[in-house]
Amino acid sequence: MKEYLLSILDVLKNLNTTEDGLTSGEANKRAQTHGKNKLIEGKKISIFKRFINQLLDPMIIILIVAAIVSGITAAYAGESFADVIIIMIVVIINAVLGVVQESKAEKAIDALKEIAAATSKVIRDNKQITIKSEDLVPGDIIILEAGDAVPADGRIIECASMKIEESALTGESVPVTKTKDEVEAHANGDVPLGDRKNMVYMGSSVVYGRGKAVITATGMDTEMGKIADALAKAEDNATPLQKKLTQLSKILSILVLGICAIIFAIDIFRVYPNVTGEAMLDTFMVAVSLAVAAIPEGLAAVVTIVLSIGVTNMSKRNAVIRKLTAVETLGCASVICSDKTGTLTQNKMTVVEHYGEDENLIAKGMALCSDAELDENNSAIGEPTECALVNFAYKLNLNKNDLKEEYPRIGEAPFDSLRKMMSTVHKTKKGKIIQFTKGAPDEVLKRCNKALLDSKEVDINEDILNNILTQNKNMADRALRVLCIAMRTWDNEPDNYDASNLEKDLCFVGLTGMIDPVRPEVKDAIVECRNAGIKPIMITGDHRDTAVAIATELGIIKNKDEAITGAELDEISDEELPNKIEHYAVYARVQPEHKVRIVKAWKDKDKITAMTGDGVNDAPSIKNADIGVGMGITGTDVTKNVADMVLADDNFATIVSAVGEGRRIYDNIRKSIQFLLASNLSEVLSIFIATLLGFTILKPVHLLWINLITDCFPALALGMEKAESDIMKRPPRDSNEGIFAGGMGANIALQGIMVTVITLLAYFIGHYMESGVWEIVNSADGMTMAFLTLSMAEIFHSFNMRSLDKSIFNIKGQNKYLLFAMLASLICTTAVIYVPFLSGAFGFEHISIMEYAVSILLAVLVIPIVEISKLIKRKAHK
């Protein structure tokens, strides 16, 4: 149906609805018919396919090939299939764990999408309510305001200077001015989408004005739905860190395969020309052992799961991370640029002072020139500042609902951040036309040529103007937000309601001063920022004096000269700004484009910058920032969609908390990486040295067990480690820092060698305790003790990794996950050695209690050795 060619009445009739909206019951019926207002998403990978993908990993393929070769040999020789069974069990368990981890990460991301779900203002049961956009149905009446994303296709039924950006559909970069009137069909009987001025479409956004529309199509029936199939691709949530780790795994794979080939060639050369099938198999299994030992199979999965759990924890603390990359970037943040209202303050505006001779007229004008409303309980609903004005009038017995009946609005020039004012035109029952204009005092006064004095309109002179400005400054100096109200009477209705036509020849009526108290938790957050080497910056459209007063109270600045206005900023060139940017911490009277300049100047200084915003015009600065932060309460859909992080509570302290959480997550990922790589290095070196010396220290199945039990679970447990006490007392991390920065590469090498020495020592001690002879031969007891020592050494070493430089004895609190991993590993490893059918399958001896105790004591040595190395490092650093 071509609704754009029909009248509003015909469209409403065809959709069986009214301007009062649908009833809840009717909406539910239509939801059953039309389904959710959602575009089709990319098909999710099935559990089976995920399982197969896990098995297609190159290293897993090598293990499967090894199992097949081993099985064929065992069948030919009539030997046990234990090795084959164990290898395949471990491969399957590893694949299942991979699938589980992927599913957990996906569920965490889905949960975040649910938290950040878009909402729409809709009229149902003749009342305005807010619902999830996905619950809209054809026939719903939606309310659109500047900053809203259009949730579905609709026919406009009410329009006030509304402009909509439709570039996603039409490619037109200039916003389209909308109308509620039907459009004329072209010669072909239709109208191109870009010319349908009375329609709104999913995927577009309101950039100016306001209006109402009746929903004509939802979900896949929308214009956006028609092209959704081509766009329905799953998002790639790989972070830079994950990409680096994937690259690292590929490099390790190539290196290991090279080493495997060399070892295989050396062993074959040793027995040449007496090469038998059994010798070939043994040599092949040694090569496989090296491959298994070297590749940290769980590395990428551990990073993904730690990130996904971390962002889920953040969401519980009101910081909804929309992009996983933001987690890493948060740890590097060195500048936080924040809006004042609602973020640094409580956003609970209350009028506490006024200036002007007619308080009732001031209150009446402020309430009428406002889009806030009173509900059935006489509570104001709308933008906080406008709610304060409606409440101000209500306290003077001026009910907004009664005022609307007495002074119905017939036209308006909506608020615009460039003009810093709005105007509404009203017609009284006697036919009198009166206009009220409210906004920033300095802007409104520019358009005033009269003032209300002694109940008369008199020409503004210098004395009157100076008196008004003095009153304005007195209020602003006490951190009050000051608004000006002016009026204009008309003989007839204006020819048009453009701002340029309405906002001139005004008569000054009065000022109101309102206070928005600072959030009590913000002061502590500012102190925390300072300690963490982060510069907090306040950006506001308020008067300079108000901004300075609030910033001084919060501790953002100490001197007035640290504040600058948008006008003063314009006088500084783009070339000069990076050299001066560090001096300023407060920006007052700024325009949205100033925010972009501020972000770029800080980025020119190589500072990682977070920028908050709530309005449509904030989207460019949020997109340009390293960390774009949208407001969850007051923020527009457009702003939220481009943000990396959305604050569910619009609170500055939440940003600081998220930075701390970002640092903790990155710290823990580095701990997990160091632990896994050091563990795998020790396994590689142990196998390599034993092979060169001519004995078997561990078999592939042993290494698979170690990687599964004593590597992955402690690595995940390290990801749950609480933040270290000084995490917010360190300077921000360099965003270009590599994985092995800060001596981590050297630590991995030293710790890998340390565990290797202990493991080899356990093997030789085991053989000596069994035979009483020191010699290099294959030993069942030696292999068993080496397995036990290596397993437990890695577990004990995971405790070393709770801090990369501090003594573990100085860390407050315990990591219960790590304790559980240690206990589970100890029980499982002991069972493998002493439970008959398990020990037989793995080829272990039932070692004595003394041998068991020696193995544990050798494993415990990793703690004092690492403690000594940390002490030396701390001394050297001092």
C-alpha cells in the first residue's frame, strides 16, 4: 500500500487505528500476526558445525592422524588400543570445551545486546509509554524527537520542523525536511523513496524537530528489510589482542612443525638403515608430542571467555560495552571528556531563584515553551531542565495541562543546539496570538529590543541590559543554570514558523536559576582519575561561570584560567590547539563541532581519549574518540549506536569504574598468556631435551592431559583474578604496547626453563629412587614423577601469576577459582597415577608415597624461585 499517496485519515482507516493509538490487546494480536519488528540476522552456527570446526584445527588434525596411525599399528601388532582411546577422548573433550566457551561468549554478547536494546515512545491505550522497538506493530502511533532512530516504516501524521537523515537508504547526505501532507505521484504513478516527504523509514534518524507517525511496516516488511538479506552477516567481534594471539598461534604452529620435522629426521637418521615401522611410529609420536606441547590450544578461547565475562560484569555495573575492542582501549585511557549535566551532576534540576517582576508570567511562559508534560499523578515527564520549569509553574498553581487548554500551541521553532533556544506560538480562546521564547540568556537577549518593566513593555537601554546581565552572572557564579524567557505578541498568525521569522523583536520577561547538584560519588572518581594518570575534562553548553563553579567544586580545575569558551576556542587554530590543549580542563558554551576538535587535538598528542555525549550532534565526536561513550538514560538512539560503551546510569563515576575494570581484564589476560606460554615452553623443552638424550619423558596423551587440566582451567581462573591494589595508581598503558612488553618475553623464557629443569630433575630422581642408579634410560617411575611434577609445577606457577611483579604473600584475598583448579588438578592427576585402569591406559607406575612427596616438593619450588626473581626485579626497578 502506497501510504504516502493517501491522506492521514485514509491511512489510519486502512490500518484500523486512530491517533490515540492501539489498545494493548490489539497490539498483542497484531504481534502474533506480524512477528517481532526485527531484521533477519545472520544464521547462527549450529552446535554440530562448531564441534566440527574445533576438530579442523591443524594441531587437532595432527592428533587425530596420530591416533589413526597408532590404531593401525596396534591392530597389526595385536597391542592395546589405550593410546588411541585416550587421544580421541582428550581431543573430543577439548573440542567440547571449545564449543562451550564459544557458546558462553556468544550468550554474553547476546545479553549485552538485550541490555542495549533500542526503545520507542508509543501511544497505547491513549497513553504515552516506552517499549522495546522490536515490539512495535503496524498501526502503532510513535512519537519522534531529535536524536531518535526511526524504529520502523511509518506515515507522518504530525510534524513540527522535522528533518530526517536518510543516507542509509537514499545516499542523500543532507537531512530531508518532512511534512504530514500527502505527496503527488509522478508520471509513473509512484514516488521515489527519497521524495516521500511524508514517510519515515527504519534505519534513518531524526536530526531536528519532532513529530508523530503511524507504523505502516515492521521488520522484514520495511524498506530496510528488503535489503537485509544482503546485510545479514554476523559481526566479527575479534579484538586487536585476539588477532595478535591468533597470529602468534600461527607462528608457533609453523615453528613447531619445523622442529617436529627436524626431530623426526634426526631420529630416523639415528636408526638408519634399520628403519622399522615401529621405529617410524615412535619417532612420529615424539614429533606429535612436541606439537601438542608447544601449541597453547586454549589461548584464544581463554582470552575470549575472559573478555566476555568481563564485559558482562561491566554491564552489571552500568557500563554496557557494545564493542569488545573498547575493553582493551579502556585500559589505555588517558583523557576522559565528560558532559556536565547528568554525568557529573544528578540531572535533577530544580528552579531555586528567578529574576523579573512577574513571577507567574515567567513560570507560565517557561512551562508553555517546554515539551515536558504532567502525567496523571502531576509528575513531570521529559527532559530534566524542562521538567524543572513545569514543576516551577505547578508550585505556583499553574498546571501545565490546564495551560495547554488555555493556550493551545499552534506552531513552534524547536530547540536547536546552535541557536540555544526554542520558541512556541499559542492562540488564546479570545484569539490573541502570543509567542514565548526561552533559552540561553546571552542568545535570547540578542533578540530582545524590549523588556517588561512595571507591567509595560519598554525599550531596553544599557542600564536595563546591565542589570539583567548582572543578575545572570550572580546566579551563574553560584553554579545555577540560568534560562531566559521572552515573549512576543502577534496581530495575526505568523506566515511561517521558521526561527529566523519568530525569534526577533522580543520582549524580555525574566530569568530562572536552577541547580543541578553534583553527584556525590564523582568527587572520589575525579581523585581516582588523577591517581591513575587520567585527565578529567568537563564539556558543557552552560555559561563559563557556572562551568567553573561546578568544576572547582569537583576538583577538575583549581584556577579559572583552566577554562575556555567555545568562542575562545574558535580563535585557536588547529595547528596551535595540540600545543595548548593540555592547559584546559573545562570547555564552556561549546558547540558539537568543538568536541570533534578537542578529540582530534588530544589524539594528536597520542592520548587515548574517551568522549561522552547524548545528542545527535555529539555523534561525530563520539565516533572520532578512541572510546565513544553514550548516555543510556538521556542519550539518543543515534548516539548510542555509534558509541563503544553506553552508561546505563549516565554517571561519570561509572566511566572511571569501567577504566579500572578494563585495566583489570587486560592485566588478567596478560597473566593468562604468560602462564600458558611459560607452561607450554617448559613442555617443549622437556620433550626436546629428552629426545636429544635418547629417552621418552612424556607421551602425547600425557601432554594432552596436562594442557587440558593444568593449563586451561588455571588460565581461566587467572582471568577471574581481582584487580591489584595499585591498578588505578599506575599511568595509562601505551596503546601500541606489544603482548611481550615490560619484560614479559624474558619472564616466559626464564619461567619455562625453570619448570623444564624441575621436570627433568624429577625424571632422573624417579629413576634413581626406582633403580638406585643415575643413568639416562627410559624409566616408568621417572616418567610418572615427571608427569606429576610438571602438572603440579604448572598449577603452583599459576599462583605466581596472580601478580606479575608483587609477592603472592602480599596479595590480599584469595582467588577461589584458582584454589578450585588446584584441588581439581591434584585429585585428577593423582587418580590418573593410582587408579588401576587409568594408570594402565596412561602407562604410569604406582609410585611410592615418598616418590609422590618428592614430586610435590619439587613442584612447589617454582614458588620460591619466582619469588626471588620478583624480588630482584623490584630491587632493580627501585
